Amino acid sequence: MIPWIQLDSAKTPDGQQELRLKRRGSEFSIMLGTNELMNSRLSGSEEALARLSCQRIAGHLQPRVLIGGLGMGFTLRAALAELGNNAEIVVAELMPAVVAWARGPMAEIFTGSLDDPRVTIREADVGQLIRSESAAWDAILLDVDNGPKASSTRAMTPSTAWQGSAPRVPPSSRAACWRCGRKARMPASRGG
């Protein structure tokens, strides 16, 4: 069996935990403590989140999509595959190390998606970006299946992302969330 090799680590913004990037052969893993947050072999839920959401906004001429978290880029790559050349995709990533890993050791699995002209990476809290962005989003995609406190001291759930001032969303917009465990609660006014 090929052993895991730790490539890098970074403290979470609260300084309480450590995020670790590991590799075994061609497989990558991002760990938080003893919990595996994501693995490069498993991408079905992230791809479905993007595919199903982007299909719902297919008629929008210049769709703006916000993805909460870069991770291993599965949601981003699936969104790029679904959306046309007029789309704008903003990815909010809380951990600068994850962005560095995507451009460094994990670049091969990102297959150039970070260099796509439709993509902007923002090193920011997705909840703050949702509340502060002045332009409307056509889709907001959140994948919080590893628990709301996975990398932050503040809980990130679908409903807490909208605390404070509500995001500007057109009536035809979509907010989508993938979350294991208890039923995710979405504000009813955020699209269907």
C-alpha cells in the first residue's frame, strides 16, 4: 500500500485547527484534524450541485454564479462545463492555503480551470461576500456537507449565509446547498 505523505498544512482563520494537504500516489486528501473534508477520488455531490444548479439558470444571458469554497475544484469545473462563455463565476475561499494548493501541488487536478477568463477567486468568507456584493447573483452554490463548523468558528449553514443584509438575487435565481445530515434550511425567498 502506498503511504500518505503530508504536503502542507495551514491554520484555520480562528487559529484553533489545522488543515492538511496529503497525497498518496495520484490521490489527494484535505484533512481537518482526523476528518477528511475532501478526496480527489470522490466528486459526485459537488459535480451534481453545480450541474443541476447551472441547468436551472441555462436561459440567463450573462449568468453570475458564486461558489462557496474552492476545495479541489469539482464544483468549479462542473459549473464551467455547464455555463457558456458569457458567464462569470466567483469562488469564495476562506483559506488562502487552499488557493495556493490549487495552483501548486494540486494543479494537475484543476486542469487549467483557475486560468479560465470566466473565473475569479476571492480569498474571502462566502457569507460576507453574499451580504456585501452589490451585483445580483443568478446562482449561489454552497457545499457544507462536512458540518457547519468545519473550518470556521462561525457556523456556516444555508440560513446563516444570509444573516444580515440579504443578497441581491433576481426572481429567477437559484440558491443551492449540499449538506449531509440534518435537513438544510434555506430561506424560502431565495429561489426554488
